[in-house]
Amino acid sequence: MSFVVEIQPEILPKTDNSVGIDLGIKTFATFSDGTKVDAPKPLKKRIKKLRKVK
């Protein structure tokens, strides 16, 4: 089975804004405005920490 869908794409207003993203190891991503996203931690470490808290 297959089907085709035709849609009209939404045209967004043009802006002069741009964002730079730096991918790293300790900090997963740093944006050009200074916002930092921490690297995701492995599940095993989180489970171990949860056991200590309980």
C-alpha cells in the first residue's frame, strides 16, 4: 500500500537571526548566546545514584 499527500509548506518570515552551536564532550552543546546543554548521563550511573538516595 502507498499513498501520496500534497501539502502547501508554511512560509515563515525571514529574519536576520542566526545561532551557532558548538558540540563538545563535557558540555553536550553550547549555543552562541551562551546557553549550555549538559551531556546526557548513562543510565547505570543514574540508577546507582537513585539506590544511594533510597
